[in-house]
Amino acid sequence: MKDRLNLTLEKAKFLVDQAIQDKGYNFVYKRMPGEDCKYVHQGLVWDATMEEYVKDESVYEPGCIVGYALHKAGIPLATLQGSEGNNAEELLDRLERHGLVKVETEAADFLNSVQDLQDSGKTWGTARDQVLEDEEDDEDYSCPCGCGDFDPDEE
């Protein structure tokens, strides 16, 4: 990767959309038994017929939705693999510290939320849609003056 990725909210949405387009709206990320979500699967490939990961020691491929999306944007798999065990927010912080990405807070929040829903068993499409719906609901509660401090539950 030659240039630093400028990860805006729109870019994050676009990359997640691409991941969903590639894998399918109803794709459910399945963890290996006894393991956490992986940004990169080493020696494993998804077998769509068997609907599970099968061993292939010569292959590295992106795993979870955030790993998939960031790899589509040009982040090398080896770089992603170095952050296994970290949540999406920690991964993005690490990539930013290393000068590989510049991340807008909204983009990090979006990717972290999509990742959390994926980890809870939602399809990639449902996870994205739910985060977008929640985002729209949050916009409905913004202060009329635009300061962003309005809380409808506070009286």
C-alpha cells in the first residue's frame, strides 16, 4: 500500500457495501470453534458448498467484515494479521499510529458497530443495515440548534 487510506464515514460504508456485494447479503461470518473472529484466515478458505472453513495451507484470505473491507481498500493481510485479538477500534488505532490510515471518528464507530453485530451472529447485510438505521435514529434526536447536545430522555 503506497498511500495512506483516508477512512471517512462514506468510504467505510462503501467498503462494507463492497464486502457485502462480494460475499452476499446473507453471509454469516462463522468463527472457527474455540476462536475469536479473525481479520485474516491463514490456511483456511470458505467452502460455500460445505458452508464452513476448510484447510488450505497456501492461502491467506480476509475473514471478518472489517478485515475484508480494509483489505479491499489496500491494507495488506499481513498487516491486518498483526492485530488479531484486537477489536475493530483497536485495529484502526494501530493502523493510524503506523501511518497507514487516517480515520474519522464516525468511520471507526461505524466499522466497530458493524463488527459487533457480525460477531453477534448477524448477516453482513443485516449488520450494516442495523447500524445505518441506528445512525438515522440518532440523527432524529439532534438538537434543533445543531449543537448536538439534545437528549430526548433528559428533562
